[in-house]
Amino acid sequence: MHRCQTISGWACLTVTLVMIALWPRSVAAAEVTHVMDAFDGGTVWSGSLSLRYEFMHRRSSIVREWVCEKGDPLCPTQTQVLDTKQLHFSENASVLHLDLRTGLKEDLELYASLPFVLSWQSALNHDTGVSTGNSLVSTGLTSTLFAVPFESARRIGIGDLTAGLKWAPIHAQRESLLPSVVIGAEYLAPTGSARSAGGTGVGGGVHAFTFFTAISQPIGRIVEPYLMFNGTLRVADPTGPFKHLVVTQTRVAPGHSMAFAMGAEFSPWGAPGESGSPLRVDIRAMADFITDGRQFSELFDALGTSECSPADQCNQTLYTRTRFDEDPKRTDGLTDVEQHGRVGGQLSVTYDAHQNLSIRALGAYFFTMSHFITYADAGKDLDGQGNVRWANRLGQNEFNPFYNHSYDDFGKRFRVEGSHDVRFFLTIQGQL
């Protein structure tokens, strides 16, 4: 070991730390590019089994458009459409995930995850300053769309199974001068009982196909930055709640999505491994974009279980663009939702308590940007005449059968002004 005899103490400390950080070593990949493998040199097989507890809290502010007539104190000179605060949405969920990972061959991993929903419930309340006296949702002045305050049924059950493959064509564990690159594909199957308004099912009712890639590069012994990209395509399951009835529907299934993340994993006391750091810290920033689609919105349960009925002279929950010879159908709570983005971040700490046992705590936050949650189009112009009609020149009804004039019309729509999601995960992973 060198001795600091000709330089100051602080300079010596700096030189020592730099030498430690840059000293050659065996590289261990960050979690995002870690891949289980099998039949790789002395490793016959590797795998892990994890129990992952998730708690999620979400809250949103919901506004509704209102047509302010000229002469009103709020719009004295001209008629305007104004946004009015109406509802406060909150949701809590507790989920236990069973995660399995196994190596198939060198740098090729198969994994699966099955969620068990322990509790999932949401509520709607009047926003600050809103009551039955001035509400545009639940009021004694006009027919009520749905009752407020509202509390959904408590959901519980087995959710949708996810399975995937990931492969590392390049990995820093094999060549320290190269980055670790992982590519993969994932499939979410609608194995859980699909959600329904007022029901206890927790399934999403869709087939989701995700393609992803991640790249990381160790810098010294302490830090490994990374980038991640993924895209998800969603297709409605024919037996689920998302139905494709006619060509004039403008949306059928939940929107597709694209996501990006960047971050770094830190090993404060050197590279992780059997003789390295037992502690790893991961800091990540995330952003994703969701296209418009037909979804379970914040109003899903309240609309789908509304007591508004034609028998009580209330028609606000009826689809209003059916054929002349058909009776109007009531909404099931699903609505067309506008495209929107999310941004967020997360912090996780992993402690390797033993060579075959690790514990991870993770906290995450997402902010969802403003978007309409009742956003159905009136229909499609099938004969090219420039408008949408009950019966076009071919005798076709061009209207969207899932259009509701009470909340899809301009001036009556609902919009989430901003949504805040906080999530906490606690994982216990055993190496098999």
C-alpha cells in the first residue's frame, strides 16, 4: 500500500478513494439488468422466489365542465364553458405478489408474477366548497347522476398473471469494458375475475403485451447508471367488459403505453456480491405516455352502480345513440379516457441479509397529468358526408353506441385535474 508522505491529508484521502473506485473487480449488474441463468460454467441453475407486498394510495381532483350563460356574474360578456371543481377521489389497495424467476440457459431468464389482492376500495366525496346545494353531480336541484359521497365495494381476489422472458446478449459480468444490455417480452393474461361496477373482481379484462430493453454500465465500484424503455399493447379479451359491438365505436380497449426510466444503483461499500456490499440503493426517474382508450376511470364504480333510472324520471346514465328500434342501454361504468402522461420517481434500498436472502423496501410517486375521463366521440362518418347521423345515405346509424350525452357532451365532461399516486413495496427474496 502506498504512503501519503508528500501530499496533504485531504489530497491523500481523495487519491485513495479514486483508486478504490477504479480498482479492477468482478462486476455485478444492477437489478434492472440482472438475469438468472443456467448451464453457465460452474452454474448449473439459478432462480429465486419472492413475496412482494404492495400498498397503493391514489387521490385525484375531478372537475366538470359547465356552460356559463352570457350575463352570469362569472361570464358577463359572453357564454363560456368553465371548469368547476366537483369531486375528490381516493383509492387504497393492498396486494401480495408471488414472484418466481428461473434461469433457462446462459443469460436467459423466465419469470412470472401472480398478484393476490387483499383489499381494494375507492371513494368519491364533494370537493371543498361543494355540497348538494351547488353540486353538478349529486344535487337536489336537478336529477342526480350518482350519489355523493360514494364508496365502492371492497375488492379482493386473485389478479392477472404476468409471465415474461428476458435475455442479456451483452453483459458486464462477462466483459467489464462493455455495458449490460437486456431485452425482453412480457405477457399479462386476464386470469383474474374481471372488474365490474359494484363487484369484487380485480382482473383487468385485457391481454397486454410488453416489449422492453434496459442498459446499464458500471462506473467504478460504487455506481451503475441505467436506462430503460418499454412499450405495451393492450387487446380486449372477448369475455371481458370491453366489447367491440359495431364499427362506429371510437375506442374499445384501454390505451397502449410507452415508458422511459433512467436512474442509478449505488453500492456504498463496493460492488455487490458474496464479499462486497450488502446494501444497494436505487434512485430512478420515470415517465410514461398512455394513449386514449376505454378504461376503468375514477367514475367507474359510481356510474356503473348509479340509482339514476328512467323509472325515476332520470335518463343520465343511458347510452343515447342506439338504433331507433333498440331500447337505450344503461352504462356499465366504463368511459372513454383521453390520452395522458405520467411522471414520477422511486427510491429503493436492498439489503442482502444472506447469500441466498435479500430484503428490499421501495417507495414510488407518480403524478398523472390533467385529462378527460368522459371523452367519447359521437360516432364515425361512414359515408363521407362530413357529419355523423342517425341514418346516413346508406341507411347506417353512424353514432357511437357508448356515447352518453349527460357526460360526453362538450360542456358536461369530467376531467381529472391531477392525480397523485404513492406506492410502497416490501420484498423478501430467497435465492433458490
